[in-house]
Amino acid sequence: MGKESRNKRGQGPDPQSIQRRSVPSLLRLVQCAVLVLCIPTIGLAADITPTRFIAPNGMTVLVLEQHFLPIVEIHALIKTGAAQDPPEKAGVANLVASLLDEGTTTRSSRQLAEQIDFVGGSLAVQAGEDYTTASARTLKKDIDLGFTLLADILQRPAFPKQEFERVRSQILGEITSDNDDPGHVAMKAFNQVVFQNHPYRWPVNGTEETLGKVTLADVQNFYAKEYLPNQVILTIVGDVTVDQATTLIQTYFGSWKKGVLQPKTAKKPAAIDKKIVQLIEKDLTQSTIVIGHPGISRTNPDYYAVTVMNHVLGAGGFSSRLM
């Protein structure tokens, strides 16, 4: 629980944040486990078809009522990510996401963390290649606070200069550390070969060179262009009714004005019609080997079937058949 900001795939919460809330979080985890054991079987078989509507400001809303636990999850999916980074400044989308909960025009970073921690909730932001997610989780009785804080970081980020410098330096340190990890180096090289000039070739958090060029003005401009309500899918799941959710959305997101969406026209990566072998020599006792090729497109009707197959065969880690 607590305020968490995951800045890249596989990157967990800040160690200091974990230490600060480890004991209360463990107690809440035990409490949740007991509650889950008490869930009636009929609750697990409940209908999972959400109610969908478009808010007046263009935001897509999905509400799924689940009343067997007094918990509410609020997730905002913003249709922007690292794929919208300028090539020479890769990492700006991730930096924007990392700064959302580092202070708003109404609350400091510390106030955000203290308020969500006080009620045993969580506030998290994470950027990916195509999407950025911001979420809040609270008990039903604290749902107003969850909406308040999530709406605050999405609509009123302050992007303090001091926090910008600190967070950028932190991510640069992570990039340096990643460059010493054989698995990360191998996947980075693989993506650059497969995706060539496509935005996917760059890591979500950028490189030392590209992130070093990102300025505070770049962060502010990216936010202004990409963070618009008509580019957001807001999902509310838990112990809340559709009518209650509708009222909360109007209260906390109703003043967020829609804007002009930026066209997203990333070209497809060039086809690979030959075998490519790349060797990166390092003085190590073990080798990391990555083999692959472009898969099916996201719009292919077999996408989900292939995703499940991939998970069963190898992507599921040690539970996969090939591990």
C-alpha cells in the first residue's frame, strides 16, 4: 500500500518507501487475505460486464460493481507513453509519469503520501510504451479521498524544479545500473535490431544521452499535449454503484476540459527478411541469449490466443512449460 511510482517494467517501489510502510502494509495484507478467504463462492462467479459511458469531457468510463469487499479501485489509463517520445529525448513520457505524484498545485509530494497512507490506501503511476496508468485504491469509506488524490495528480501536477532534477537523476542512475545487467543489455540490443527506427526500439526510461537532454519545459509541454480527458479511460471497480461513480466523476473530473488530440502515426517497423546475429562481448562466466522475431499485430483477431500461448510456453516464468 501507500504511494508507489513504478517508472519502468520490472521496477518496484522505492526502497525507502517500502521500509517506511512495511509493517502496516504487512498487517493490511494479512487482513486482506482473511477477507478473501471469507468471500462467498457466489461472489467469485459474479457478472464481470462493466457499465460503459462517455463523460461530457470525452473521458471513457467503465464501472464494475463488486460488493463482496469494501474496497474500490480507480484506474486511469492515459493513451500516451514512450512511443510518443521524440527520438532525441526518449524517456520524457516516463519522466512525466514519475513526476505526477511528486507534488501538485494543492499538495506536496509528502502530503500526497501521508494522506493516502493514513487510510491504508495506495496511489501509483506507471508509464509504458503505449499507455500510462495512474491508480488509487482505498476502502469504500475513503473513496472520496481516492478520487481527490487521483484527480489532483492528473489535473494539477506542479512539476517542481527540484523534484524534476531529483527524479531525473534517479532514473539516470537506474539506466546506468541497467547497463551492467546482461539481460537488460541483451533485450535493449534485441529491440533495437527488431524495431529499428520505430519508437519501440528505445527503453521506456530512455538512455543516458536522451534523458539527459530532457528539460523541465519538455516535461510541461508533453503533459499539456497528452494529458487530456478525451484521451483517458477511467475504470472504477469495487464496492460502488454506477450512480455513485457517475456523481464522483462529475465532482472530481467534471472541470477537466477536453482538448485537441495529437495524431499518433508511428510507422510500422521495416520487415526483417534475413537472419541477424549480434554479439556483445562482456567478461562474464554466463551468457545471455535472446532469440525472436516480430509477432502478430495488436489488432490481429488471434492476438489474445497467441498471448495466452506465449505465457504457457515461456512468458510465464518458471511456471511455463519450457522453463
